[in-house]
Amino acid sequence: CIILAIETSCDETGVAIVKNRHILSNIVASQIDIHRRYGGVVPEVASRQHLEVINICLEQAFTESQLSWEEIDGIAVTVAPGLMGSLLVGLTTAKTLAMIHNKPLLGIHHLEGHIYASYLSDPQLEPPFLCLLVSGGHTSLIAVRDCGDYTLLGNTRDDAVGEAFDKTARLLGLGYPGGPAIDRAAAAGNPFAYSLPEGKVSHPDGGYYAYEFSFSGLKTAVSRLVKQLEAQGELPVNDLAASFQETVARSLSERTIACALEYNLNPIVVGGGVAANRTLREKLQQKGQEKGLTIHFPPMKLCTDNAAMIACAGVQHYQRGQYSSLTLSATSRLPLNEAMSLYA
Ligand code: ATP
Ligand code: MG
Ligand code: FE
């Protein structure tokens, strides 16, 4: 089937057309340059900008794919979670198009998009699998037993890992967005220059939770180290970036592998913006190989927000006849295990 998708949950306006697992067009209008001067996403600015460019993105998606509306089977759109004003621009556009062209509407949970991004480079991948979801707002281990059947096995107790990258980059003066900046700086640094704490979450009965994450302590440790080193002279930014990245990648990959083994889930599918991180990719790949586990990553440019991954999730629901009502509303927060509530 051929699905057109719209993604406007945060600061990327995305429109894509996907045929099963094959991308026919994937337009992403990033607002990074607009939000950079504020050091983060400004919600009011984001929604206004989506409105500004959405129609141009739609036109481009059709031009690039050389398709017409008759060939589109359904319209997928991100409805949760995300910035309310931004989500509404995409949802209102999608509903209008669904009505005009008489196509089924498929409301998509944004995290389902990140989970299925790897399908776009792998025609064989199917549940069950373990998903490590690492993005700007989430850090979770999810058992995916079927499309729509998600069990949370681990989560962060404080910052999301993408957020930790962004905050640490700011501490190191590396600018916005922080993930790619740290990744680049780290390539020129020594990952073992500094020993940083791997955040662990204490269990009330003693010991630690095996699959829970915590990144706020790590960020505080970097902050303290930065102050101390700055007092001594020039900041060894590359070494600090490399040491931070090493610590994060180790904590993520060790827990992910242990979780996959305990729950007997293979392969492991990684999704979200931080899946683009080179050290994380290397470490997981290597540790997975040692344990006989297969690791799937999305193609680099499909890790961060895009509409192709939303279309890919849309294909899954369309094929199961799961359509949404035209009265569907956007939700800024929605747990992943309630994703099926989006279908009538
Ligand atoms: P969510 O999906 O949880 O709602 P989001 O959509 O804002 O959040 P994504 O677009 O999936 O998040 O990812 C953005 C995050 O990924 C940012 O925090 C960014 O710093 C991080 N990121 C991007 N590239 C890299 C990289 N190479 N290394 C580490 N982090 C990265
Ligand atoms: Mg983004
Ligand atoms: Fe995202």
C-alpha cells in the first residue's frame, strides 16, 4: 500500500510518501536554524513555522514521488506525543486532506514511528524484537511482540538521553543541537580521559534496577568537572565529549543486551535521534555480536524526526485495517502502550 504521512510533533516539518517499506519521497523542513539562537525549541515559533511550510512540503512530496492523489491509500499523521500547537498543524492538515480526497486517516504515536524506522532499510524485520528507543524526550526498552503490542521493560527516571547530550553540549560550549556536536567533538578525543558515573537507579530492597536509566547525575558530574578544569586553564572539550559519550554508550548497550538475553528477545531494534550516535552504534554492534544478537539501526538520516518513519508505521496499521476517526484529537502526552486507542 502507499501511505502519505505528515509529522509535525516538534521542530521538523515532515511529509513523506512510502510504498510498503520503500520511500518514494521524504521531505524534511528543519527549524534548527530558527531555534538555535534560543538554544532550544520555542513552541509558539515552531507551530507558526509548521503552518508556513507544510503546503510547500506536501507539494514537494508529490513532485518528488511523481504520484497523484488517486494512488494514495491512506494518510498517516503524528497525533501524540509532542508540542500541542505543532501537532495540531499536522493533524488539521491531515484531516482536511482525508476529507477532501476521501482517504482513511491513520493517527500515529510518534514513538511507533521511531520503532519502525528500521523497517525502511530492512524488508524482513518483524516482531517480536526488543526496541531501544533513544530520543530527545525518551529513553526506553520496549518489548515489541506485535504491531500495537508494546511492553515497557525499562525507562529513564530523569533526563532522556538526547536531552543529556543537548545539556552536556551546552556545558561544553558546543552549541545546538548537542548530539551531533558531541559526536563530532568526541571523534577527536580520548574516551578514557575521565571516569564518569554511569547512572544507576537504586532498588528500595537494595541493589539496582537492571533496566532503568538515569542521566542527571552524569550531567552534574560533567558540570562539576567543567568548573574544576576551567579554573585550571583551557577546557579539554574533545576529551570531555568522548568520555561522556563513552559512559552513555556503555550504560545503554550493557543494559540493552542484558535485557534482550533475559527476555529472550532477538533482534534488537534501535530508534530515535540518538541511534545516529557512532559510538553507540559501534558498541551495541560489537556487544551484540559477542552474544549472538542481531542489532538493527535505522539509516542515519531516518534516526531523527521525519515523516517516512510515520508513513512506515501507517503502513502497518493500514494493512491491519486500523483506521482513525476524523474526530481524533491531538494529545501532548500518551503512553506508548495506549497507541491502539488512536483507532476507532
Ligand atoms: P521524542 O522522539 O522523544 O519526542 P525528539 O523527536 O525531539 O524527541 P529525536 O528527533 O528523535 O527527538 O532526536 C533528537 C535528539 O537526538 C536530540 O536530543 C539530539 O541531540 C539527539 N541526536 C541527534 N544526533 C545525535 C548523535 N549523533 N549522537 C547523539 N545524539 C544525537
Ligand atoms: Mg527534532
Ligand atoms: Fe522524535
